[in-house]
Amino acid sequence: MSFTRACATDDVPVDEGLAVTVGEYEIVVARCGDDFYALQNLCSHAAVELSEGEVSGCAIECWLHGSTFDLRTGKPTTFPATEPVATFAVEVRDAAVYVDTTTTLNGVTPT
């Protein structure tokens, strides 16, 4: 695995995602409690930025049509989205979030 610094942990707002670029990918970093997650920052239904939506519990909501995605798996939990978004491995160290974009955790190919 090859981790790249994405942001400081304090940069990730509560109940919101943070859009970052890691390598060639636009990613949304979000937190659920003390855990941080990284997903492709693009809704699989409408191709809009997930970072513009709200985070509640361990899900992020697409602001356009209301689909929600599980931060842990990238799977949609509400319609109209039916396809998951790519999820990436995260490490937290020295008050920073590091993301590995060399492979996805859920096997979804990022676009």
C-alpha cells in the first residue's frame, strides 16, 4: 500500500465531507465518530460531488437526488443510486488523514 497525505484530521468538518485530490482522484474524506473514510467524490447516479452533501452517522448524502452511500462500503443505502462508489484505505497518523489510491477496498473502479 502507498499512502498519501490527504488532509489534517481537523480539516474534516463534522457532518460534512471534505473534497481533496489524492493522486489522480477526487476524493471525499468524511468521518463517522473517530473513524475516517475516503470515497470517490462522485455520485454513481448523477455524477455530482458527494462532498457537497451532508454526513449523518456513517453515510453521506448526495445533495442532488438524496441518495445516501455507506462510508464504510461505498454501497448506496437509498435510491435512486443503485451502484456503489469506490472506497479507499485510510490511515490516521500524526493528526493527518492518509489515503491509498492504488487500489479500492470494495473493488469498484473509480472514474
